Amino acid sequence: TRPFGSQIGAWSSPQSSIISSRSILETKLDEMKRKFKKGGVPLPSFWGGFRITPETVEFWQGGQNRIHDRFLYSKSDDIGWNLNRLAP
């Protein structure tokens, strides 16, 4: 669960919309604090997101003469993550 301030912030800010001043956001934030002061902030209908559950993650660091460092982390049910070094 996100912190209370982040939850009401989602209600207060029409993300990426043009606004005339910061005070509009601050006024809306104060309004949402009063509206949801007892908690239980519902998810706004206009809000969305993605949950990403990685199975593998690769880190690459460039090196001289094309001898790069590559590390592959693979999710494992029994031990968490396996780490392998990959050839460049």
C-alpha cells in the first residue's frame, strides 16, 4: 500500500495536464486531505499502473576492447536468484 500522501496526491494531480499554478495542486491536496482524513483512499478511476514481475535481469557494463561485464540474474523458486556471468 502506498503512503497516505501518495494516495491523495494521485487524486490531487491531473498528471501531465497543463496547470496555471502550483497553488491549484496545493488547494486540491488540502481538499483531498479533508475528504479522506479517515483513510480508506480509493483508487481513482483515472489512475493506472503496471506490476512487473521479472524472471531475468541482465546488467551490462562496457569495458575496453569489447571485454564487457555481463551478469544475468535468473529467478529461482528455491533460492531466490541465480547469478551467472555471461560472455560479452
